[in-house]
Amino acid sequence: MNTEDNVIGARIVAAFIDILIAAVLGSIGALLIGGLLESIILLVLLYVLIPVLYFIGLEAQYGQTLGKRLLGLVVVKENGTPCTFSSAVLRNVLRIIDQLPAFYLLGIIFMLLTDRSQRIGDSAGGTVVVRTE
């Protein structure tokens, strides 16, 4: 592992990639259930649940989403150990706050203001995003 220096731009690009992937997965799920009006609750759940599971599952298992992998980034605990399931859950549940008031604006502000470029979710989960070697 390297450092969390200069990862903000790469994190933003990775987030765009990951959101696109999650949207495609949600759309595939929606197509599979047919998009019937009776299934509107299921559709909403798919568009919320799939992205949450995408981020939590991949970060807990591999320390990185596909977007982070493409950009050479990995999520680790502040002490450098691998990201745990509980840390992945915390950092991603709080992603909702980081996205306020517009696309990740609050999260970007926090990354710019913290020494280790951490979003609110990173701070709560005790994680940092670093470049892979």
C-alpha cells in the first residue's frame, strides 16, 4: 500500500464508474422483474439495494469496487489492515450523507478538509482509501 495522498480525483472518477455499474445492475434487475406497476416497491428496492450491496460486498471482500480497482485504489483500515465487513457497512451506509446536497459535494468537502482525504463514511468506518502499489 502506498498513501492516501492525491487520491481525491481518482476517487471521484471511481465513484462515477461504480455508480454507472450499479445503475446498469439495477436496470438489469428491473428488466428481469418486468417493471410492472405492482412491482414498483421491488423496483425501488432494486435501485437502492443493488448499489448498497455492490459497494459493501466488494469492499468487504476485496477492499475495492471495480471502479477503485480500475483506478488503482483500495479501502483499508486506518492502521493499514484490510477493510472489514463492519467498516464497509459503516462507510457505505453513510455514503447517503456524503452525497448531500448534490452529487458527493459534502463528501468531497470532507476529503479536502481532512488530513487523510476521508469522507464522513471513512471516518466513521475507520477507513482510508489508498493507492495500490
